[in-house]
Amino acid sequence: MRILFLTPRFPFPLIGGDRIKSYHMLKHLAKTHEVTLVSFNHGGMPTAEQIQKIRDINVTVYPVPLRPGRAGMFSAKTLVSDLPLEIAFYTQQNFRSIVDRLLAEQHFDLGFSFFMRTAEYLRNANIKKILVAEDCRTLYQGRSATNAESMLQTAVRRWEVYKLKTYEPRIVNYFDTTTLVTQTDIDAMNAQNPKARYRLLTNGVELDEYRFRDDHEQRRDVMFLGKLDYLANEFMALKIARDILPIIHSQLPEVRAHIIGSNPQPSVRRYESDHVIIHADVPDIEPYYHQSAVFLHPHAGASGIQNKVLQAMAMGCPVVTTPTGIQGNPAQPGRDVLIGRTDAELAEHCITLLRNPDLRSQIARRARVLVEQTHSWEAVFNSLDAIVEEVMRTPRPQS
């Protein structure tokens, strides 16, 4: 088939869950289909090396520069339109012109909009279409508004919820199938629009790349990893440094928290000390997973699946998280991960693991087996192929 694939972020380098998933989907689809990619790249054009990485997987690529300042000004038009801010930000004429030209010049059998942010470009295309929504945005923004740390953040996210409640259930009607990463997100979408077709397409882990180690006698400290200019990750880093680590120190004063990630914000930098070590823009994350006793992930709200938790499970770093931190993840609390609902419970689980290397090893081994069984890319591709086959042989659900 001929496939047109749209993404809001250029799928290389492989930093961030959306880039990793879109890259692997493109690579898999291009093995048996003719795939054309149109993708935004934030800040300007991608480098020649980045473009070549996509061509190397046999994908024809049309990169489109996205200027954040200009896009931000354009998204202000949401005040007088029906588009949420995050959709308006990515609705750009230069991108639309390329997509419209390709649709006019070529006969595509199937289109993918990766994230709802590219859905506007395919909504009226007369081809079969799949929306890789990943999560229910109304659910995500609603939970994020509840956990926001400032009045401005709360106001913006509530505005997004207001817009999304109308936009999200309507846009899925233009697609043959919408995929999401957790059953929680599917249930939330069904509550908004039960007439659309939803399918589960989870995230994968590169098991050969994320090597497992079980040397828990040598490990110390707790770690957290994530893009630190992303609000949810900033919130978790702050919670560890400000709220959870002091509780751990009441029993284990020597423990340090390692915060690893790109572009740490001043709010996080403020807590840097002998016990809060910030590792910015590291070239390789593997050593941090392999030397830490606990991956601490105080997730609060949002939606979707947490790739960083899957990575920790794959590499043998025991996970302490919240109930929402394993949504879409079949890990069993007390067996594959430890779950806490409060700062005190999360801290107590960390203390238990820090004191017990045998327990750490048991949890790590079980978690690795679980990831191998449920979140290999092979398992994801099997689901993707089944979804594509279903879309191509069945009529679009009636809206």
C-alpha cells in the first residue's frame, strides 16, 4: 500500500516517547509498504543526518520547520475558533500545503495522523485513516489542571478541557479507527463518543538496547528520569526533592536522589544539593538505571502509558510509583512494582527497597519478564498489523 504518515515532531533523534514510537511504526510499515512522512521539526529544519536516518528506513520524508514563537501567536486564535490551543499550535499553512499537494498528486491507500495535533490535515481526506491519539486529551488536561502548581497553569489547562470536550469527540468521527495506549483512555473516549471505533495500541521497548542487570548488592540511591522542561516531569522532580526525599532521610540520611533529564527548569535547579544531584542532557541513560536501587516515579494524574517506567522495568531498576503511574501497564503491585498513594507511602516503599537488595532483585527479574511478554516491539507490531488489516477491510463506523 501507499501510506501517508503525519507527525508533530520529527521522529529522530529517538528522544521522547512520541519520537520513539513513531520511528518504530514507520520502520515497521516501510518494510512492506511505500511510506511517505510529513513531519514538523521544532525550531527549524532537521539536520541532514536526521533526515538521512529516516530515509535509511526506506521512508520518503518531507520535513516542515515549526517556529514556536509564530505558532504560539497563531494558537491565540483559539480564542475565536473551535480549536484547542494544542491543535491550533500545530495547524500551519506550510504543512497543510504539502499534505494537500501529496494527496492530490498521489493515490494513498491509508493515512496516519500521529497525535491529534495532525488530525486537521487528514480529517477531510478521502482515504482510509487511523488516528494514533495515544491518550484521551480531555482526561489528560483535566487531571493536569487538578495537579497544576500555579493559577496560570490551572487556567490554561481548564481552557483546554473546555475546548477539547467539543473538539475531541468530534474529530475522531473523521477517522476509521482511533488508537490509544490504555484501556482507561479508551473508556474515557467511549464516554465522550461511543460511536467511533477505538483500539488498543500500546508502547514498545527496545529490549536489545535496554539491557537487564541484576547486581543489586552494589546499588545505592533513587533516581528519576524525564524531559525536565515538560510540566509533568518537572512536577515529579520537584515532588521527589521537596516532599519525598526528606521522608526517606528521616531513616536513611545518606540516600541521594538523582534527577536525570534534558533542560532542567530553574524550579528544579533550586533544589540541587549534595543530596539532590541533577544530571542534565546526559548522552546515555543506561548507567543511571543500572546503578540506582530505585526508580521513583511519583506520577499524579495525566493519562497514557509511562515509557520511563517500562524502561526501568526492562533494565532491572525496581519501580516505586502511583496507581496512575502503571495505567496501561500490566504490572502487579507488590509483585512487579511497588505502589504508593501518598508521599509517605512512596517514601516507605523506597526505604524498604533500599534496605533489601534481595527484594529489589526479585521485583526486577519479574518486571523484566513482564516487559518481554507484553511490551516488545514485536507485540506492538502484531497489534498494529491487525488494526491496519481491520481498517482496510471494514467500512468506517457511522458517526
